[in-house]
Amino acid sequence: MSLEVGQLAPDFEAKIETGASIKLSDYRGKKVILYFYPKDATPGCTAQACNLRDNYEQLLKAGYVVFGVSSDTEKSHQKFIEKQNLPFSLIADTELTVHHAYGTWVEKSMYGRAYMGTARTTFVIDEVGKIAEIIEKVDTKNHTAQVLKEPSLMKKQSLPELQKICSQLRRDVLRMVHAVQSGHPGAPLGCAEFFVALYFDQLNHNPDFQMNGKGEDLFFLSNGHLSAGWYSVLARSGYFPVAELKTFRKLNSRLQGHPATHEHLPGIRIASGSLGQGLSVAIGTAQAKKLDQDKSLVYVLMGDGELQEGQVWEAAMYAAHYGMDNVIATVDYNGQQIDGPTEKIMDLKNLKAKWEAFGWEVIETKEGNDLAAVIAGLERAKSLTGKGKPILNLLYTEMGYGVDFMVGTHKWHGSPPNDEQLALALGQLEETLGDY
Ligand SMILES: Cc1ncc(C[n+]2csc(CCOP(=O)(O)OP(=O)(O)O)c2C)c(N)n1
Ligand SMILES: [Mg+2]
């Protein structure tokens, strides 16, 4: 059954976490947020519940009562409420009666497999019991802002908070490659500010992962060997449990040395690692977004050494010719590649002039390890979209940034630190969010 705005919200009686029964019609005279979510304690559902918790005062002031609904048991709800200190009740719809009344028990698909589950949907019910709004595209991290239509409640973290995430990301990268004595620490250390600026400040994205990415900004990591940094930022922004970082590069892990889609890791939409392909994918995706009249943006990161791949320039030519002005490509301009400085291996010469000659709008972010500068650069890039040209962000970074003995050399491109080096490096990076 599909409900519509203006209809009377179906009444129901249901059990909450304490075992007590509540009846929707008992709340006439109040506005009710009835939010259906898939599962207690999963990243997206935790983000959504915590966002409602953190803004609960405003919700009360505006006259709302909040109820979460999932098919979890009373006991599971109790644990979730205690752990997250939630100030509202959760309905244990184990028999799915409320789901069926609201049409939120639906067939879903995960990588081609069909299964039944909860469609994350919020019904806003007014004082007389009518449906005032149905929110199907839930922004879990900013759900209160969505319900109250208050963009000012949109959560953006402050610069010092974001800087802390950079430090943690660097620790994650070093610990991950050290644990398996393989992998690539250098470039992800240099791109920490970029990853954090993108995922925690710039991207309009949903860690409740949907492969098709409709209505979201998308990011592709073309230089797949930066995987350790990408996995860290994905986990830290809620795509999968942070504890899973400890499986990096292990057999049967979802966190392969180079990102792959076979393993179904949320956040990954293409395999990468074979250099030179990401820009082509980003451009194809950007074209699909245009056809779908989806106004969101497509981001891609490439290495500077990677630009020695011929496919990059074919894609560059295509993007300019077809006016792909919803693409923001960033080049990690660290001047290093696997065997030495790019200047010695195969000189890139004047990259700015090259991209401009290919018809791109080029911006330079000269301080690629200064978080404020990286954010400002990405803001500027965003402001230049929609003007007929694709955008290229030349991001000047230092390979190995954050650890004094790793900076500015290709030596750490693909070598892990030993025990002693790890200890030294971690001593230079504050543990801020807790090691995995
Ligand atoms: C098609 C292809 N050729 C070669 C490689 C091997 N390779 C891996 S990383 C790398 C260096 C690339 O340089 P850059 O993009 O500057 O990365 P950085 O060293 O800065 O991390 C090379 C040649 C590869 N992964 N794919
Ligand atoms: Mg490089």
C-alpha cells in the first residue's frame, strides 16, 4: 500500500522497548516523527538516531514526539537506547504490522540478490493525525535538519575537529600497512587533508550505501593504491565498522590492497589500482547524472605519476568536448611516483598549461596539506561547476606528510614501517578518535 501526504496516518498499537504498548492516536494534538529504519546499531541507523538525539530539544520545542520503528526486538532496542543514550522510544515491530500499514516492508536488492527489509522512510504526522510529509531520501546525519527544514542544523564539523580526523586517518594508515607489512603509506599520508575535507565537509553523500548513488555526490579513487587512506575515511564517516580496518589486505577481507567491488565494501563503486581509468569512469558517471537530471557532482582523485597513462588524456579531451561541468578531478601533485621523482622518471612539465590546453578550468591548491586551504580549494572548484567546463584541481601535497622521516620521498610509496619506525611515527600523530 502506498500512503500519500494529506491522508490520515494509519493508526496502530505497538510495543516499545519497555514492553509497554503505545497507540498512535493517543498522540493527537502533537506532531509525530515516525521513522522507519532497517536495523539497530548499524552505522546509518546509529547516525540517524544520534542526530535526532542531539537535536531533541529543538524537536520538543517545535512540538514533535519521536518514534523509531524497526523489526528488531524490544531487547535489541533497549540495548541500542542505552548505548546511544536515546531520549525517545523505539517500536519493536517484530510482526511487521506497522511496516505493512505504512508500506515500508519492501523488496530490496544487494548486488543483485533480492531480500525483504525496511525502506528507510520517515512519516511526519501533524496534530490532527494526517501525514504532513513523507521523507524517502533520508540524510541520516542531518535528519533533524531535514524534518525541521532548518539548514542551520546541518552538521559541519569545525576545523580543529576535522584536523583531529586527519591525525587519526594517518594513524590508521600506518597501523594498517604495518600490520600486514605491505601496502602504500606515502600518498595517503599526503592526501589525508583531501580525504577528510571531501568526506567530512564537501561531499553530499550518504554512508547508508546505495550503489547507484542517485542524488548524491560521488567519489572515485583512481589511484587505488591509496586504499588505506580511503578505507579509513570511509569507516570513520560511517560506511562500515571502524574495527574492520584491521582486516586490511588479509585473505577474504572486504578491504583488499586495491579497492574492489567483488567484496561489496560499502563506499566502493569501481575496482581501481590499474592506473589511468578513474577519470573515464567519473566522466561516464557524470554523463549519466546529466541524463538523469541529477544535479550532484562527481569527484575523482588521480596521482601525478598516473597522468603518464594515455587513457587519462583521451578522457580529458572527451570531458571538455562534451562540457562535463559536473566533474571535479583532483591531481595529487606530490611530485613523486613509485621509482622516484616524476621529474626524473617522466617529467610532467607544465600540468596547469596542459589541462588548460585540453579545455579544462584549472585551479591550484598550493597548500595541499593545510586543511583550510584544501577546503577552500574544493569550495572554489564547486563554485566553478555548471559553467560548461570540467574542473581540475591541482593539489600540491607532500608524500608522507605528518611523519618527519617519511616526508617528501618516494621511499614510502609502497613500503611499510617496521615496528620501531611505526612507534616513532605514531609518536608524532595524536590518537584522537581511538585506534581501531
Ligand atoms: C596501469 C598501471 N601501471 C603501473 C602501475 C604500477 N604503479 C603503481 S603506483 C605507481 C606510481 C604512480 O605514481 P603516482 O600516481 O604519482 O602515485 P604516488 O607514487 O604519488 O602514490 C605505479 C607506476 C599500476 N598500478 N597500474
Ligand atoms: Mg605522485
